[in-house]
Amino acid sequence: MKVEVLSYGELLIDFSQHGKGPLGYPAYEALPGGGVANMVVALAKWGHSVAFGGRVGEDALGALLRKTLADCRVDVSQLTSSSRPTTMAIVSLDAHGDRSFDFLWKGTSCEGIPMLAPDLKAVPRLFHFSSVSMSDPEGRKNNLASALAHKNAGSIVSFDPNLRTNLWSSLDTAREAMREGLELSDIVKISEEEVAFLLEEPLGDPMEQAQRLWNRHPLPVLFVTLGAKGCLWFCQGQRGSQATPKVAVVDTTGAGDCFMAGILHVFLGLNKAPSALTAADAAGMAAFGVASGSSSTLNRGGIPSIPTLDTVNSLVFPSAG
């Protein structure tokens, strides 16, 4: 069956901190996660036909992840299994709800993720990937090959660099891989910190740094997230910004993934080629993206925090909330 969106890459367990246990030590809960998985589950929850390609372990955590996606109406026929243990991340939170990640990656199911060739009888409208599962040499090769194969078969390609520096052997290798991802893509969401990283500059004026990146990689449409400050957008030689709605933040895990889902949700509804998008289209995508990301911070975790469309719309159109 043909799907609108095929998301490819890491699917893992986030052991997410939630206060302290009875002995006073940090308590962690096993939550389904992975950026590309969070994103596609959000699209499924919002009514899109989606599939996920990746790999989990033949263990209890892998079974939990497979069931979670299937229960969320994600096609998991391209989710393979491995004798390796399922990949995990330890997600710790500070007093403001911001998180840090420590990955158990080497020798686990996500390392060296297999290439995913397109089904030429049912090419997805959009293929999505990130740099997380590009962080080892085999994964990098297979991510790029998968994206290129789908692009050549007719899919639109979207990319979220989603840099996790502690996964990479060197920062130069990470930059090279992220740039390769940009060159293959039509729609990109990137953070202001990642823009500075790719430019090899300290954080500066986000609009001017993003403009320099867009000049180097002239994508049809580019979104730069600014955390609590909202986002920037670039399209058809024009640029703009979108403020973030005010919410009571509980946990920022998955906020960027929901932002990505938000812009793709609007894009899919426009039924246009990326090259045909207008500045007004990009502005609309940005507005829904920041509302989606903000809504996801109201609850803990990645997949468990995905908001309903009604919740997102109440932030896009406050008078209807």
C-alpha cells in the first residue's frame, strides 16, 4: 500500500528522568522514542498514511517499540529485527525541563542501520531522515543511499540534522555527513546551534547565519528553530520569523520532532512540489510548526507527548481554543 510519508532511522527507548525514586535517586521511565519515529507517529496521529523503516532488537524493548508504532497506525512492514540489543538513550532533565542525551549505541540495533530501497510500485510521496543514524560509517552510507534512491524514484526528501555530538567520532565527520544530507533534501528543519556548527562559527545573529547557510545550500524551503524564541523560515528568496506560543513547559523531549511533523503536515495538505511553495506557504508551515512543538512540551517523553490536532490548532488560532 502506498503511503504519504516514509520515515527512516533511529527507533529507540528513551529512559527519561521523572523526578526521584523512593530512595532519593533519579527515577527513569522507559519511553518509546527516536526523532524520526516521534515525527512520523505525530503525522499518523494527525491522519496521514505513514510507514517507518529501521531496526530494533529481538528483545522485550524491541517488541515494545514495534507494538507502539503499530498501535499508532504506523506501517511497520519495513521495520526489521536484529539479534543486537535495542538501542537506548538516557534522557536527563534540568530544572527548566531541558534535556541532555547519553546514548547506548555501539553494538545495538540502530548502529549500521540497513539501507532501505524504495518499493517502485508504491513510492512514498515523502522520505524523511536525520543525521542520528548517520553517526556510524555504515549508517551514514546507508542513510544517504536510501535517501538518494527514494529521491530518484520520485519521493520528496525532508531532513532534520538533529545533531547529537556524543554519537560522532569527530565533529568534522558530523559536519560532512550533515552537509551531504542537506544536498539531498528539499525540506529541512535545523536548529540555530546546528547552523552555527555547520558554518563553523560561534552563535551569532540567527537570521544572518541562517541566510549564509541557505546561500550555501539553496533549498526550496528551510526552517531554523530557535527554541523558546520560535523559528525562522526561508523560501523563494524571502525570509521571515515566527514567535513561539507561551506554554508551561514540562519536558522539551520531542519538541523539534513535533515541529518537523507540523511543517510537513501543512506541506502535505498544500499538495505542491517544494519548488512551488510560496513565502506565504512557508509562513503557514512555520506557524503550525511552532504550535506543534510547543504543544509537545506540555507532557513528558517523545511519542507519549505528541499533541492532538485540536491542541495544536488552539495555539495557532487562540480565539478557537
